[in-house]
Amino acid sequence: MDGFDTAAGGGLAGVKLRADPATLTEISAQLAETAAVYDRSGAFPHENFDLLHRHGFTGLAAARELSGDPLTLAEARAVVAAVAAGEPSTALVLIMTYLFVIQAARNPNWPKPVRRRVLEDIAAHGGLANSLRVEPELGTPIRGGMPATVARRVPGGWRISGKKLYSTGIPALKWLGVWARTDDAAPLIGTFLVPSSAPGIRIEETWDQLGMRATGSHDVIFEDVFIPAEYAVDVRAPALWEAERPAEFLAWSAVLIGALYDAVARNARDWLVRFAYERVPSNLGAPLASLPRFQETIGEIEALLFTNRALLDRASLAEPAKTPPLESNFVKHLVTNNAIKAAEKAVALTGNPALSRHNPLERHYRDTLFGRVHSPQDDTILTAAGKAALALHI
């Protein structure tokens, strides 16, 4: 899209366009100070996003798109990894905003004035955004099927009615990309842009999960919510969606989701190493780090994390739009599962102390488990890979 001149009255003067590594390190440490508090309470971390906004990170992707110098996947990965090392729920909400921006900025179907309005708002005011797609009956649309959420044509626009699950970040979201079908005899499906301030939106606070507890991924009810006609930003015949292979989005999603859970697994590794040096059993008279069993298991964890780093390095430096979807899916599958394995090994090696709520290791382990729930899930990835391999070797 066209470059944006901050001197032209667009309201973005002073918006930071670069992610400073030293600032990221500082922010990571600040987020870590209250991570356990948010995990215990399950409250949404509004203060964390105030911090990120003050440093320009919530609006970074949008500001860079508007500047004509888009954020690279490698830069976005660095931001996400630093935030996730501090507080992973905050990182997941940030990821969803970055992915929303990438879709809005690079999807030619979005009306240009609407796209610009949304990106300017996110860039200047740090507004958060997410795509709401999962439903009680449908589950995730990646597996196919028509959404139950309906967009009804009315004079001047649309009325949206339906229910969405797992709406990550909803306590603070400004923009919602709602996956819905039209009320036509032959329904169209796609994304309807809904401001969270629109009358008729109700949040049911249902999110009370084992891990990633501060994401605020509650249910959202839409009751005859009006939006202008141009807010039907990407609505198509179902067959056109089935034919789409969003390589760029899949690459971004795989790397950023992978970076999040890899960062959590590295926190688990760091805790284990400190524990191994600090714990000196009286019958041993030396730190646990001196035991071959500890050395071997920590070596296994290092191998898993090395594999993650190699995969994420390769994927984040490639051109996302040209990365085969199967490769992106492998990155997501391997990195998230390696993160879980690393945390599991740390827990198994540590024993009872690992399961104490007084130690962060059990929190890191619970958080890594959520790498499995993001689309595409493991069964979808592996089935597609198996079919592709069989087709090649007939």
C-alpha cells in the first residue's frame, strides 16, 4: 500500500517504527514481574498493554505498513519472543493483532479507506484486533463448514448475530474480524469488520483454562449488531475460500506462534538449570547439576530448543509469501511440540518441586500445552503431509 507521511496530518507523528533490542529486554523483565499474579487470577493484563503501547509495540506492525516499510517476520518474531519470555498471554494477544494487521494490509479485497482507517487507529492508538472465527457448532472453520453467525442485509449495511468462542484478547480488542455467512439464498461467507464499541456485543467470561490464563479468550455474543456496508471487508462464495492457500499468513502464524511457545520452554529450561545448581541434597553433598542424569536430560532439552531455533531462523528469514504451506505447518507442529517435550522433561526430572505453585516451572509447563490448540492442529497437519507424500510416491 502507499507509504504514509507522518507530517501529513495522519496522526502518527512520534509513533516508533523500530523495535529496540534493549527496550525489549527491559519490557520482558517488567512483564515477568507480574506474570505469576496474572496466572493466579486469570485477570486480563491491561497494564501490560499500556506498557507495550507506551513503547510503540502494539501499533508497530500497523505503523510500519503505513510507513511503506513493512515489519519483517524476523522483527516480529523478536518482539513476540521477548514479550512471551515475560508473560505469554500478553504475547498471544499481540500476535493476534499483528496477524490481523498483516491480513488487513495485504488483502486486496479490503476497501482501501476502511483498511487505512483501521491501520491508522491501531498504529496511533495501540488498538488491539483479532479475527473471531470459532463457534460452538462449527468449531474452527479451518476444518470446513458454514458458520452459524449470520450477517443480514439491511439498509446502509449489515446486522450481525451469532456467538464466537475463544475470542483471545476480547476485554481490550478494538477491532473484530467476524467470520460469518450472509442471509442470501446462496450464502456468501467471509470477514465482517466489527468495532468492539458497537451496540449489541456482549462478553460472557468463560475463559478459565489450565494455562495461558490471562488471554481473556472469552465467548462473545453478537445480537443484531449493525455495521456499515463497506465493513463487509472480504466476503466471497464458499468455493473461493476453499481454493485459497494463504501462504503468507500461514508462515507468519507458524513463526509467531512457534516463537511464543519456544520462549516459554526456554523459561522452563532456565528455571531447571538454576534449580540443578542451587539444589544440593545432603546425601549427595554436591549440586544436582553434577549428576549425569541431570546433565543428559538437560542436554536433551538443549537439543529440542536448538531444533526450534534452527526451524524458526530458517522460516523467519524466508519470504513468507513463497513459503509452501506444508513447510509452515511443519514449523508450527515441530516447534510447539518440542516446547512441550522440553517442559515435560524438565518437570519429570525435577519431581515434586516442579509441580508446586510456588515454582514457575509448573506454570511454564501448563502454558506450553496450549501450543497444541492453535489452528492448524497436529492431526490436520500430519494428515495433509501424509496425503502429499502418498501422492508423490504412487
